[in-house]
Amino acid sequence: MNATPASASLDRSAEPRDAQSKPKIMVCDGNQAAAWGVALAGVDMVAVYPITPQSSLVEYLAKFIAEGKIDAQLVDVEGEHSVLSVLQGAALAGARTYTATCGPGLAFMFEPYVRGPGMRLPMVMSIVTRDTLTPQSVWGGHQDAMSVREAGWIQMYCESVQEVLDTVVMAYRIAEHHDVMLPVNVCHDGNYLSYGAARIELPPAQSVAAFLGPKDVNWHVALDPDRPMAVDPLTGGAGGPGPRMFVNYRKSHCAGMHHALRVIEEVHRDWEAHTGHRHAGLIERYRMEDAQFAVMTLGSMTGAAKDAVDEAREAGVPVGLVKVKTYRPFPTAAVAEALAGVQALGVVDRSVDFGGGCGPMYRDALAALYRLERRIPSLSFIGGLAGADLTVEHFHRVFERTRALVGSAQGGDTVWLNEKD
């Protein structure tokens, strides 16, 4: 297994020495940006299986490995279940790993997916989000990632192509932190970010290597032929040590998720110090200082929402926006603090919580609002399913319906934004 320092595998040999200390400007889509993040992170093993809209990410990774831009082993397997199973073995042996999937691929991966967090494996996997079956859909939506939101992985959602690249790199620092030791999903929207091209800055390899520091993947347990051990043994039944062991694992897992809230913010600040790229760690407040009411967004929809907020502000509408970057663990305290001064809230989801007939993030927002001393009327909006657009005009409709709640005692029924589009 390759033991070179993180980022040493990124091929810069064709560039002059002074160019190696400067960021490289390029235009690429979100899938290629994720692949560049993997290259910068100095991974040891990549295992992937193509599925729309993730497929080109797999192709970029294979190309980068073939060209020597990533000094890693590429494992070609027969399906997503094997993808994550192979990488879990590699992580247990001390390797830094990467994979990506979405939709039915994530469903096929489910068994090893739920095993990884319990074994406290610091792995990174991109979910190039898409809606789930059926009716048949290969287009963007958040339903696949939302369906596994309680599996124990950290989940972070990206707004832009640059944020995809940067978050993939940061995810390794977060996952491998001794207070966390949990796998991380970096989620970017299928179609809108996977294939949407934008200008990005590729940070210098030296800056990323200094940011990541020495590789420290699996300090607490590693497979070693000279020190045989059982991994993930069956816990005992009632009356034995099994239930107590299980409770301790669950409690420790929850503690790792709680610690992640602090670590994520620390890592984002350190990334800015090393690269100059600034992203919110948990949430971003946009024009919230004097907002009378607010909307909450997740992922690439945030760009259109910010444009709509700017237009509304020019017309004298006192609206603000809260973008959620880290969805699991949910930053309840940060969200409550951001919304403490508003009089109404609209939450826009790109997926469905079937138990509540609303958006899943809307349910989390209600839990955050419960911490406040007063009731804030709120409304759930669902849009962008199966790749549908969420435009500036859609957000103006969201603003109108949310502003109408100001002064009322409660919200209303879920609003389906694309139902008549």
C-alpha cells in the first residue's frame, strides 16, 4: 500500500517550481472537481462502479490514475456492494480510500454502508444525488441521500463546483480526526453540479499537504497479520456483555457525531487559512441581519435562492436565507440561533419525508425552532424533484407564501413547487 505523504501523488512535474505554489485556474464540472479533490487528498485506494449521474466521476478517477495524477490502486468490482466492502477492508488496513455512488447504487451498497460507521471507519464517499425509483428517474434530487440520513454517516451538501472540490479534501481531515472517526458523505446535486461547469481554483498540492498533515487513517484498530483480531464480531445476547457493548458503541458513535460539529467548523477555518477559499462549515447566513422572515435551503438551489433574496431586498422585502451545509449531524443550535429574530420560516427541500408528508429538512428545522422561547410559523416547500428546476421565480413564490405567515399562529400544508410547471 502506498505510504507517501498526503497530496504527494498529485503530478506537478510538468510545472515550473514557482507555479507549484500558486493555484491553478480551470473550468470543470462538479464530477471532475470531486476527482481533483481525491487527487489532492493523496488516497491509497479507489473502488467505484458507474451510475448516472455519477458515471463521469468514475471516468475522471480512472483517467487520473492511469496518467499518474493519483498514485492509488483502482479496484474494478462487480457492483456497489463489493465497492464498499473492498474499501472497508482497505481502511481497516490503514489505507485512505474513496468512492462515489447514487440512487440504486447506494441502495445496493446499503449493507456495508450501514456497517462502516459502527466500525468507526474514516472513509469518504461522494453521493451525486438523484431521485429514487419509481417512477423511473435518473435525474437530480436529494431522495437517495435523505433515505440514508440516519445511517450514522456525516453528510455535507455543496452549493457550487468549487465547494465540491474543497469539501472532498476537507472531508478527510474531518473523518480522520480522533474525536470523530466516522465516514463522510460529500453530496453534490446530480445534473446541476455533476455536469454543470464553472471556473474553479485548484489549490497548490503543497498547501493541501500542509492542511491534511500526516496520514492518520486508522490509529485505533488496523488489520495486521502479526496481530490477528476479529473485526465486527457478533455481540452476546441478553444477560451477557453484548447489550452493554452495543450501547457503548452507540453512545460513542453519537459522541463522535456531536464532536463533528466543532471539528467541521475548525477544519473549514483552517482550509480558508491554507487556501483562501471560504465556505460555511455548518450553516451560512445570507442577509439575515435585519430579516423579518427567512428561507432555508440545501445544495445547489442556494444560488438561485440568493439571487431571489437580492432582488427581493432591492424591492424592500425583508427576507434572509439560511443555507445548511452540514445536514448530519444537524446543526440544531446554529440553526436556532440564526432564526431567533425572524417571524416566519419557509424550508425548501428537494426530497420527501413520507412520514410527515413534508420535506425532511423541514422536520429538522421544526426541532431547531422548538428550542426558541416563542413560536415561529413555518411552511414546508418541496421542489426540484427528478431534476426539475428551482428558479428565482420559484423562490419569489416561496417568499410570498412565507411572508404571509408573519403574524399568524401556525403554518400550513406542504407546498409542491413544480406541481403545475
